[in-house]
Amino acid sequence: MRRIRSMITRIPWRYWRRLTQAAFLVAFLWLFRQAELRGDDVPGFVNLPFRLDPLIATSAMLAARAIIATLLLSLIIVALTIFVGRAFCGWICPLGTLLDWLGPIARLFKNRKGVGSRRWRPIRYWLLIAVLVGAPFGLPLVGYLDPFSLLQQGMTFAIDPALRWSADAGFGWLYFNASESVTNISEPVYAFLKDHILSIEQAAYIGAGISAGILLVIFLLERAQQRFWCRNLCPLGAMLGVIARLAPFGRRPMRSCKGCGHCAHTCRMGAFDDGQRLEPQACTVCMDCVDSCPHQIAQFLWFLPKKRAAAPTTLKGAPMDLSRRGFIGACAVGVALPAGFAAAQATGIAPANVRLLRPPGALEGDDFLDLCVRCGECMKVCITNGLQPVLFEAGPTGLFTPRLVPRTGYCEFNCTLCGQVCPTGAIQPLPLADKQQFKIGKAAFDEDLCLPYAEHEPCIVCEEHCPVPDKAIKLTEVEVEVETEDGPSTIVLQQPSVDEELCIGCGICEHVCPLDDLAGVRITPLNDDDAGENVSA
């Protein structure tokens, strides 16, 4: 037993860290893949990363001005940080892991490992303050800055569909062009990938290039500094860094050894200031300094806050990179931006938050925008690909929120998945019976396009597909006069109309309309006075 313990203690910390990072990255990717309907339902824990995120939890609760029970799991990460410092960023965060693994590719031929300017450091605190101060004033910045949201958006809208398309194209080419000996291998591999790795169906999303571009920029910033995003921009990292200053677990000595400076030069987070003092709020407890210390002096120990406060200056950490002026300025931005957006919308400079076809169960208006963290879970789980990200048509605060695009996909009558996976309650979970009666829009026929009206051609596709038990689309037999080769003739047609009391706006009628471009029937948002109203049973 003693020999085994000795062998374990001799294993460098970097191997334990890489193993832990790999385990949490695999768990994140597994949860990402679970957010698809492969059986009767999706697991209720697929949104676990967002429920563990303290930044999302704090922002959502400030916006809702209430405690959101499902987000209290984030206290686990807060407790972890209080005890062992900012280890989440160094050992758990999937975006940080990908930056560690893929960053060397961006830094090829340009060694920027532990050096670089420190002038960008305060930005992460400015962004954190703006996110938290702006949340109760209707400025939902967290969805644009939180690392989980950014990674999930990029994977959902761009990377996952691209992987599915590439696999289908590549294995399809092999199937039609390769020899039988090759396809005997490629087809089982392709079947395995479809069953366990790839998305179930090929999906496509509006604005996928924007999400991919954001991730690409984050990775290209590695050319400037290793973990540039984590050091200078990540507001979640800034929040955990502030908490980490309370941690009783930390590095000793707190200053890089005089005349050596190896720790300060090689630190992946640049966590030593110009005086080579460690910044506890920047240290991610990666243990690289312990493994690489040429004199085996550096170590991480538990120490009491009282002893740390009484320690000489040489053993104390560096202060935070945030001035009083920067703090006040960030607070002012968090308050002023919502007012600026509202003024721009009122004057017509920016588009107003127009009513859109939101998922069933979505909160109304600004309440929905305030709580939505743009994670993309609802769009990823939508089995028809009908939920699409909003770009700029709903104003500056509506970017990446979900909307139903019936021409792309409809709201499945027997599906409640979007409400199940929403981590903040922006989309309320609905029992199936309630969801099937929930109005999200209303159908209207365009008589200039609908075939029975415009062309006097028989077509009842919309009525056939209407899922409402009593059929919200009614057919009326009419006699119309048409021109034939033998002259005018009278025929009997069935013309559709909508019973607005029964229509729930699911969009299947618009989706299945056989016209190529605009459909002959279209779903429009509800009026403000009856928005979100439920159809009476």
C-alpha cells in the first residue's frame, strides 16, 4: 500500500489535470448529445452545465428578481471555489480545456505561452459588472459572454451540423465509389457514428456562421496570449476569481523566487504581476508551477485566512486589477445600455422587439428576453428543426433567442421538449395536455397564393395535417367557374379557412404547403391583447 501511495504521489500533477479535464469534457459532450430525442423523452439533466454556472444563475435571478430553484446547483461551483480557488477554470471548464488542447495550433510559430501585455486584464471585471448590473435593468448580456453559452451556441448551430454533413458526404462517397472491401469497414463505422456520435438528423440554423465566427475568434486570440479569453475577457472566470481570494488553499510561496522567475514566465494564466507576486484571482490551480519548479519549492497548501492576513507582504498575493474608476464606469454602462437600447427602439434607429413565434410556454416579452441565456438547448432539442436563432430582427437584445420558423419546421403537437431543457425557466415546462392547447400564433390564408383560391386547384394538404382533434382548418365546398379547353366550366372545390378559436399556431399547415416559396397559409404572432392565451378545453 505504501509503495502504491508513493507511486501515485510521484505522478506529475499535469497528468491528473489532463485526465480530469478529459473526463469533464467527455461528460459535457455526452450531455450535449443527450439533448436529442432518441427514445420517449430526453433526460432531465441535459442542461446541467448551465444550472451549475454561477454567472448564469446570478444573472437570471437578478433579472427575475426571484430565487430560481433549479439554478441553486450553481452553489456547488461556488463552494468548490471558496475552498480550492479557481480550480473550475483549470480542471473543469470545457472551453478552457479546448483552449489548452487546441491553443498550441493557433500559436504555431509564435511562442506566447506565459508572456503578454497585462493591460487587458481589467476588461473581465468590467464585463462581469456590466452583466450583473445590467441584468435587473433588462440587459441580458450573459448569453453573449458566458463560456458555456458561447460553446453550446457554436456547437449547436455550426459544428454539430457541419460534422453530420461531412460524415454523410464522406461515407456516402465511399459507399458509391469505394470497393466492397472498403465499404464493409466504412458502413459499420458510419452506423456506429450515427448511433452514438453524430446528430440524429441533419439540422441547419440561421446565423450559424456568426456563432462559428465567435468561437474562432476566441481560439485565434490564443496567438496573442495563452488563454487570452480566460485571462482577460471571461466574466465567469472573473466572478470565480473574486471568490477565489477567500480560498484557504493556495500556492506557497506567493511570489516567484528571486533570481529565478521560472513560474512567472511559464504560467499559462500569467497569474504573476510585474513584481512576480501571484494573483490568487488569476491562478487556476493548474499545478504547472509545482511540476516544473527547478528547485521543487513551489507547492499548494491549506492555510487559515487569519495566518494569511498576518503574513508578511512578500507572502501575500497581488491585488485585483480593478480601479474604483473602472468599477463605477462598468456600473454606469450596465445601467445606461438598456436605456440606450430602449431609446434607439423608440426613435426607430434600432428595430423594436417585434412579436415573434416563440416556443410554447415561453414567457411574455421582456421577461423572456431577460431570462433566456441564449444557450441553444431548446433549438437543439427541437425535433423538426423549426426553432431557429433570432438575428437582428428583434432588436439588439433579441440576438440568438429562439423563434419558430414554420417553413423550416413546425411545432410538433406531441412534443414538450423545449420547456424540459430550458435551464432558467424562460420557457416554462408544460404538461402535454396544456401544451396542446397553448396558442403561440394564428394561421391565416393568403387568397392570392392558396391554390384553391388563387388557381382554383384542389388542395387540402393543410387540413389533412392539422393536428388539433377538431381540426382548426375547416373546408367549405364552393362552386367556381374555370376555363377549360372546351370553354367555361363549373367545378366544386373545397376551400380552407381557419377557426381561430381552435388554431394553436403550431405551423404544420405552413410547413406542408406545397407551394415552393411563400406558403398559401402563414402563421402570424398573436396580438398583444391575447398573446400566450390558452385555448379553452
